[in-house]
Amino acid sequence: MTDEQKHSLSLAVIEGNAVQAREVAEQLLAGGMAPLAIVDDVLSPAMDEVGLRYDTGDFFIPDLVMAGEAMKAAMEVVGPALKAREQVRTTPGTVVIGTVAGDIHEIGKSLVATMLEAAGFVVYDLGTDVTVETFVAKVHETGANVVGLSALLTTTMRNQETVIEALVEAGLRDSVKVIIGGAPTSPAWGERIGADAYAENARQAVEVVRDLLGAS
Amino acid sequence: MDIVTRLREGPVLVADGAMGTMLQDLDIPPGTPGEVLVMQQPEAILSVHRTYVEAGAGLILSCSFGGTRTRLAHAGLGDQVAEVNRRAVALAREAAAGHAYVAGDIGPMGELLAPLGARTYDEAIDIFAEQASALAEAGVDVLYVETMASLDEARAAVEGARQAAPDLPLTVTLSFDTKGRTNMGVRPEQAAQALLDLGVTAIGANCGNTLEMTEAAVRKMHDVAPQALLIIKPNAGLPQMVEDEIVYDATPADMAALARRLVDEVGVRIVGGCCGSTPAHIAAIAQAVS
């Protein structure tokens, strides 16, 4: 029964069915499955599968959004159970993410945040049009290991560089890895402005951040 | 000649090139929307329009890509939809000076539709109708919906435009930038069929990723709808750093060759440029298709 339910939960996430994801997660908990195991053995691998399908061109933004919603619906019941049992998901790291100043593009950045959360990272999503000062303050406050900078315009991508410069000035650059992304950006741009890595999409972002932190 | 007759019977219509990337040399904060400049530095917008008319563009898009209330709200202009769009059209009309048609440009509203986002389909129709109404009242020759990624949003834009101006010609282009589809997963064939069913005047592809991907999308539209009037208005390739400048890697010659090919082989009726294209690109296109 449990194997069948685990499969059903995994499918619910992959297919983006939030109602089913929540229901099956509740059933698994009621049946005695450890909340941590639900996350590690079912939800995270399901989101990995979603990312893979995006990579192969089988999934697009709507699929990622719906899968993210299903994952969140399941976590709404699994999260409190984790807490009740004082189980803590060991996190591979803390990420501060946002779209740089002057730029209001939200979707890509939010997908990266969702995928990172699904992979176990603690994510602080600062939203769009985020000032340099806000990025620096949040990195300082949270002791983040990684900061993610999104830009969708050739005019605003220069602000990715501005944030990196400000991190240097604040003496934080050695303690935080910088990852960039967004349509007009590229690995070459990342190298030029002194970012640690570039990721083309949300799936790649998870891989790149794991690599940067030496986690697997 | 009205624009529909021109598209059906006249020579290929050359559209303008990029606006946003032409404004980067202005001393303005990064990311300042064109619509803010329409209000604050109209002479800069007028000047870009004029350089495209001089380069040979016969179709000028008003600087109103972000002229929906949802986008204008980010710049504190959410309550000035009518005024911003009216002024944008007036600038395009002034630059056209009788030598070019004026298209009322409508871009995506910048939000996901339900169930992916909070915005309902009916609200989206209303948002697009509000902008389309302002553009129509200002006197455009065509309503020009572009850079769509979601087919539902494109449909809402069409419905809104129809509500506001049932008799105006209406064109829709999408941005195919992800493995040959839009980032929302819409295939060119699927878009062509859906939009032609709605009776739009012309369809096509703009913005996008590589020139090749945008070209392939238009060819696929032609394959499933050989009778459709087609538009291609691609980015000038991809942005690269040269010295300290961000430049797009497709040359005027690259885009001219693409234009010539698509006019000859699939009968494309409107050819222009999107992000990164310049008057030099448009001049080369105009020469190639004349």
C-alpha cells in the first residue's frame, strides 16, 4: 500500500496535481511514514524528475509552476509533521535570490527559488526590482552561502555586476557564491563580472548551486 | 492604401527595429520602461522612431509594449493608461509623417494567468481592452500584439482588442525561445491554428532566442497555414560583450539574408527586428526585400 501511495504522491507532484499531492501526503503520514522520508524519498526525487523533463523539452514553464504548487501543497502537511517530530531536514545551504534593480521580471527567478527549495535549500526570495543594498543586507543577515541574481534586460544585467561589487565592498564576497541567470546573460557575462556560475534554467540552477557548495 | 490591402497585395512591409536597446545610451536608470520616456523624454522616443523611418521602415510600432495597466503600475503610471498610450501613438505618428503605417504595440501584461497565477482570464481581457481602446482612439492603423508566450494570454489580448476596436486590423506574434516553442510550451503550429481560428489579420514570431529558432517557427506556421499572412521580427541574435558594450551578434547582413529567404520561400509579409536590432539592420532588410 505504501509503495503505491509513494508512487501516487510522486506522480501528483510531477503532474502538478496539488489536491492529490496533499491528500496522499496526509495518507502517508497517517500510515506512519516518517515525514523526512516523504521529503527525501518521494518529493525531492519527484521534483528532480520534473527538472529533467524540463531539460529534455517535455516540460515547460506551466509544468514547473504546477509541480511547484503540488510540492508546496504536500509540504503544507509534511512541514508541520517534521516540526512536531523535531526532525530537521539537513539543508545543503541558504540562498538569497532576487531580480536586480530596475527589472520586474519575476517568473524565471521564482522557478529557480521553487526548485532550490524543493532540493532542500533554505531560500530567501527578495522578489523583483531588488536594490543592491537589500541584497547585501539579506546576505549579511542570513549568512547565505549563495546569492542568485536574475536579469532579463540588457540594461539591467549590469546591475548583477553592481551587486557583486557591493558584496566585495561589504567584505562578504569570500563567504558567498554568486550565481546569475536571465535571458540576455551567459557564462561569458558571468565570468566577466566575477560571478561564480551561470545557469540557463531552474533545473540547471539546482545542479550548479549543489556543485558550488560541494553538495550532492 | 489601408494596411490589410497592402499586406495582401502590396510589396513586403518592412517594420522597425528595437526601441528598448536603442535607448541604452540615454542617461536614465537601468530598466526604465519606454513608456516612462514617452512621458518624460518624448524627444528621445521620437528620434528613434525617425531613424527607423529614415532607414526604410514602413511600419512603426508605438512605444507602448508595456502600456497595460499591470505593467504601467510598476512605474507608478497604472492610472494613466489612456494618456501614455495616446502619447506613444502620437510620437509614432509624428515620426511616420505619412510615410509609414503606425501599429499600436501591445506586449504581455507581465503576470501569469490562472491557474498558474492569480490573474483571471476575464481580468486579462479587460486589461488588454483598456490599452487597445486607448491605442485605437489615438488612431493606429493596426493593433499589434507581440512577444506572447502563453496562448491563453494571446487569446485574451485578441478578445480585448476586439472588444475595444472590432474593426481594426489585428496581428499577433509570439516569442519562440525554448526548444522551438514559447517558454510556456506553445508550438508554432498550435499558435497558428488557434490564432487563425480567431480571425486575426496576420500572425508570426518576434523576439525569440536565435535567428534560426525564430525562422524555424515561422516556417512551421507556414507549413500548417500556407494562406496566413506572416510576420517575422526577430532579435538580432544573442547579446555578447564586445569591449564594454553589449551587442547582439546578428549583423545587418545576417538579418537581411533571413528576410530575403523568408519572403521568397514562405511569402512573409512583414519583416523587422526586435531586441538588439538597429536602423542599420532595418536598412539592410529594406534593401534586401525591395
